[in-house]
Amino acid sequence: MGTVGWIIYLVAIMAMFYFIGIRPSQQEKKKQEAMLAAVAVGDTVLTTSGFYGVIIDMTDDTVIVEFGSNKNCRIPMQKAAIAQIEKPITDEKN
């Protein structure tokens, strides 16, 4: 292989690393950011700790989550600690 062959080989290896390692993590990060942008008061959330709760108040990067049926268990946490969102079901029948 000449010099051109080595350059093509190195470019192919770098492209493979990009499509296997870097690109999927970028796409996952975009999905997470879109999910956090769609969070609203009243949504049921699953935290990264495994707790389910309802968002009762929000600021730019912090949410206050109410856990369980005890109305006194309200904990402020970062939005980044939200792993999953469940929107409340609304009845759209007229």
C-alpha cells in the first residue's frame, strides 16, 4: 500500500469510530434535551434514582417534585435528574 492507501485506511477507521462511538451519543443527548424541554407542571416523572413523582413547580434548571401521597414530601432537584416523563392523560372527547 502506498501513501494514498494508508490515508484512505485511516480516514475509514476514523469514520467508523465516529459512526459507532460519537454519533449515537450525540443523538441520545439531543433526545434527552428535547424531553427536558417538554417537561411541564403536573407531569409524572421518573427520576434517575428510580422514584416516581409529580412536578409541582419549575424554574429554568430546577424542578420541585412531590413524591407519594404525602403532600409534605416535596424535593427540589435538577432537571437533569429526570429520566422519563409521563404526560397526564387528557380526555379530548366533546
